[in-house]
Amino acid sequence: MPRRSSSVVGREFGNGVRDAIKQTQMTHRQIAENLDWDESKLSDLVRGKGGVSETELLQLLAFCRIPPAEVRHLLALYRETRETGYLKIPENGVPDLVRSLVEQERLANVITVWSMNLIPSRLQTADYMSAVVNGMVQSKSVDYREVIAAKLARRELFHWSRKFVFYIHQQALMLPVGGPEVMKDQLLHLLVMAQRSYIAFRIVPIAFGAHAGLGGSFMRLEYEKFEPVVYLEGENSSLFLEDKASLATYAEVLKLLDRQALSVEKSVELINSILI
């Protein structure tokens, strides 16, 4: 089956509209009749295909009695659907780990991560995560306990129905985040996770020198029904890349990392050697 043309922002917008409709407890037909719309227009809207004007969208959201903050959010998404890629700069300065990224991770069937300086977020223990937060620039308006809770909740997405490949530079394993005991627990956690058949660790050794991932850490999400996307996270923003040129570039990076990284077996041996 060919993959559908669908963007990250389009899917998030469609989900938001679907939730707005759901809380009315009315059928699509009933809402369409009340708005004097064709039912197919509403169906296209919840699939993220657009097909309505901004005025019509506001009409629908008003009919569904959606709170102003959510109206502003959906309106911003509607405008973003006309752009290539999806940049998010949240008001509180912390990338939106719950609303956008987690939803895309739920849809993905293959998740590939490259991490150059830290243990990948999804694999971090709570103590390691806390130590990372304590070492970063912080905002007084952010409750970092909620940030950590959101990150830990991403563990729920580990499931045999998905495949996870983590390319990690050796320096991430050796950076003493939180001290010796925190690092020991963190590395032991990696070894436990490595026992799962759907998770693979590939370590790029320091001895290799210059490598394909020097441009920075990223995540590639692949789907059964949609084209893949690449996710980048900065200090106060997150970006989904969906254009063909960017996807091709990151695909080449992963091909090179696959050749430069140790095998799964050798990678586990390296983690064990650091623990000794």
C-alpha cells in the first residue's frame, strides 16, 4: 500500500479537530448538518487535509465550544500546514515533549536515534535525567519535575511492535553525569534494555575519530502509512524535518553510522567494559 501524503503538523491538527468534535458527543453528520457543510469536508479536516478556510475553522471550533487557548493552538497549526517542516518554540522555553513528539512516536513503527553527548532521553534513568536538568540553563517559569515526568512517560512506548535502534557515541557513556553511582545505574539500565529483542544499541567508539554524526543528535521516525520524518531538539525549540532533501541527508548519515558503529554484540561488550 502506498504511503499517504501527510505531515506532522497536519496530523497534529487533525487530531486536535477530532478531539474537539469528540467532546461534543455528536456525529460528523450531525455537526455537518448544523454548520450546513458537506460531511466529506469535515472528514477531510480531521484527516489533516485542510479543505476549509480559516473562518470556517473558527466557525467549527466555536460550535464545539473549544476554550480560547486551544483555539489559538489549532489556528496556529492550521497556518503551519502550509509550511515545509514544523518548528515549535513553546512559550515556556521547553520543547513540547508531550503533544507533538510523543504523538508521532506512537504512530511510528521504527525509531532510530543518534546521540552524541548524552544517553538518549528515552533510555535515561530518573537520577540521570535529574542530573542533566540540574546542569542545564533553567527557566523560573518551568516546573522541571513535570518535564522529567513527561520524559519518563515516553518509556511506555517501548513495545515489541516497534523497532528501536540507538546509535550512541562512546563519549556519552563516559560523561560522568550525576557522579559514579548514577552512571553505574544508568549503564546497568542500558544493559537491561539491551536484552529486549526489539531494541538495538550501536556504539560509535572514541577511537574511530571523526564520524558521520558530528552535525549533532537527531531522531528518525518511520511509519507504515506515512513518509518518515527527522526530529531535532534544541535548547528552546523542536523541529520536524519532512522535505526530501533533508530526509535524504539524514538517511546518508545513518548509513555511514551503521558502518562506523560497533556491532550490537561488541557494543554491549563495550558497555560492560566501562562498568568493570
